[in-house]
Amino acid sequence: MIWPPIKAWTSLFPIDGKVYFVAINYGGELLNRWVILMSVLDSNLVVKVFWYQLIDLSNWKPGWDERSYIESSKLVIDKSNIETTKFSNPSIDSGLTIPISQNTIRPWFNNI
């Protein structure tokens, strides 16, 4: 996976009933890298996920995958591994700030 992270992510296990998230910020170095994700449908649902957890394909998929929601809707997630946060300041390269002051904006999806 590339760093910095793309913006669109699908959780394979619903978090408070939501599976589609936007990576609004990121930071850290090496094994301590983290990503702040905000729910697409509920901006009050913000989670901090370590990079190694995010790239684990058994938990998250890059992009928005409709099939994952259908398949995982019957599963229950152990919320003890999810850290919710009040942090919601987007990174400069998110493309979510006004005005957009940087020419390089992180992509939403992986280039295929």
C-alpha cells in the first residue's frame, strides 16, 4: 500500500452500522503510522486506525466496495479494537479544506 493513504475505505465489519469511510488525516512514522477516518454517512463517527490495521485486508478494503457491506452486514465487530476520536481536522492534501491550497491532492481510490 502507498503512503499517504488514499481517501476512500470500506470496513469489512460495520462500525456503529457504518462501513464507508474517508481518510481525512494521517500521521506518524514507520510502525506508528495512523489514519483518521470519518464515516461518509455520519460525520460524528470518527475513528483512528493504525496503518498496519488499515492495510490488513481481513478488516479494511481500499475504495468503497458495495459487496463488502452486503456480506458483512450479519457480522458483529469487537469495538474494543476501535478508537473513536473527536479529531476531525483534515490534512492539507485531503482536498476537503477550503480553500484548497495545494496542487497535490491524495487520490480517492487506488490507480488500477
